[in-house]
Amino acid sequence: MAQGWKTAFTINGDSTTKTNLTHMNKTIRSMKTPSLEQLQREFDAAYEKQNAEDVSILAAFENKQLKSKNLIKKAIKLQKIKEKAEQKKAETATAES
């Protein structure tokens, strides 16, 4: 290396040097683990967001407002999944009667 240059820590660098190992140890020990309630709240928020997005995509597809090929494919898949779920619900309702 040229005179006056210093090496910086990178995830792809050589981790055998003492400074890199201490950096990794400090990083691992200072990480916080979320509780079960926090994970559940994050999951619920993500699920609601995804569900709202799916509903809006289906509504736009029914109104023929989608122009993106990827969104159209996604809407068709969502529609098939929705139909299958409705068929299962109808089958279980008739089986219970």
C-alpha cells in the first residue's frame, strides 16, 4: 500500500485482522432482538399493506386501468387465487350442511 493509506472495514475484506474481528464482535453484541409482540405487529402491518395493494390491483384490473404487463399478470394470478378460495369456502359450507 502507498504511504499514508489506511484500510477500511468492509464485509468483503479480510476479517482476520484484529480490528475487523473487534468490529464484528461489537456489532453482533450491540444488535437488539425484537420481542414476539414487536414481530407480530410488524407482520400484521406488512400483511395489511400487502392485502390493500392486492385489492387495489384487482380493482384497477376490473376497471381496465392497468397498463403494466407485470401488474396484469399479478392481477390474473390474484384473481385465480381468489376464485380457488371461494370454491373451497363453498365446498366446506356444503359439506357442513
